[in-house]
Amino acid sequence: MKIFHQNINFVFYSTKRFIKMSFESVAATIIQRAVLLDTQKRYTESLVCYQEGIQILMKALKQSPEQKKTYLRGKIGEYMSRAEQIKLNINKLKDEGKYHEQINIGDNETGYGYETVFGRFLDGDVLNVIVEDPYIRLFHQCQNFLRFCELLVRKCKNLFSLTLITTKDNKSDQENWLISIQNDLLKYKVNLKVEYSTTLHDRQIMLSSGWIIKIGRGLDYFKPPENKFSLGVFDMDLRNCHETSINIFHSNHVRTS
């Protein structure tokens, strides 16, 4: 029985040690990503990574021996200080109307689902959204728009108005698909207005909070999955992408209707 208890204690100790090391390892990877994004002036992404890394280090701190806690507190303080500096820099650039961030997506790259790209800009401050995209016409394009609508509903709790400006396609069932989305959004007290243009070319998303996101390919930057049972069918972070650029700006005077 003593041997049995010793084994249990050993497993328990090893598990705790593994969890603690895992927290530190994961945090280090995320912080490294934050530093890289910081140097690339992708400040909003960098800020999110710093915040996530700090949260994980806080968990590691709780499970660390006293001699290690001093070191971790120092690193946490260092990263919190940099995160605060980034936040102040973002706000300064926003106030000056000079904020610009660029994301370049390479051909066949993954990791660029809508939540990854847009999620950090979507919150309770977003009341109205305008999507200008001439290619919300075919079945998969309307499904992409639906995915974006789902993200808006989850993240923007005060959203009440969404406008889609696109081009009309009389060869597909585009109008009925968009009406279905429109009806479902009403269940969440979001009014979808669809406008058709014959001259629209630019692709951009404008949020009432001031963020403007310009995507070279619009929402349709994903490649089709290899088959119906391949990874990336549902999780768009795992879906291969077409090459495109995403430019993010902020303006205090965003058109919301």
C-alpha cells in the first residue's frame, strides 16, 4: 500500500510539474509572437498576444515555488509594461488618424479565420457595420458572409444594424440566401440591409467604432477544402488561403449608413 501511495504522489507531482512547465512553454511561445508582431508594427495583434501570454504566466505563477515566483513576477511586470505602451501607442495613432496595420497572407497559408483576423476589433462598441464586397453572390460566398455574421452576433453584443453592399447575380439563388440570413439576424435584433451596386469594386468592412478593414479579396480569400471531410471544412483557421493583403485603418469619422 505504501508503494501504491508513493506512486500516486509521484504521478501527482509529475503532473503538476508538467502543467507548470507547459504553462511557461506556451506563454513563451505567445510572447515571442507578440514581440515579432510588435516589431512588424502589427500592434493590435501584438497586444492580444501579450495579454494572452500574461494570463498564462499568471497561471504558472500560482503553481511555482517561491524562488521562481520572483522571476515570473518580474517578467509579468515587464510584459504588462510593454502591453500598456502598445495600448497607448494605438490610442495615440487612432486619435491622430494615422493608424495603419497590414497583414500579408501568402498563398496556401493557414491561420486566418475570420475570428483571428477580425475578432480583436469586434466588441460592445460596435453598433453598426457596413460590408462592401462585390463578390457576395455565389453559394460559398454567401456562406462566408454568414460566417462573418455569426462572428458579429457573438462578439458585438450591442450591434443593431448591418449593411451589405454587393453586386446582384441573377443566375444564382443569391437573393433568397441573403433573405434567409436577414430573417435569422432579426432573431438577434440585428437589421440587415442589402444594397446592390453595378459599379462597386472596393472591398472593405467599416465598423462604427472607427475601424476600417480593407481586404484585397474581400471575404472570399479561402480556398475550397480538398474534400468534405478534410480539416478546414468547418474551422476556417485550418483552411488554406489565397494570397491577399489586409490593411487596417482607424478613423474618427466612419460612415455607418
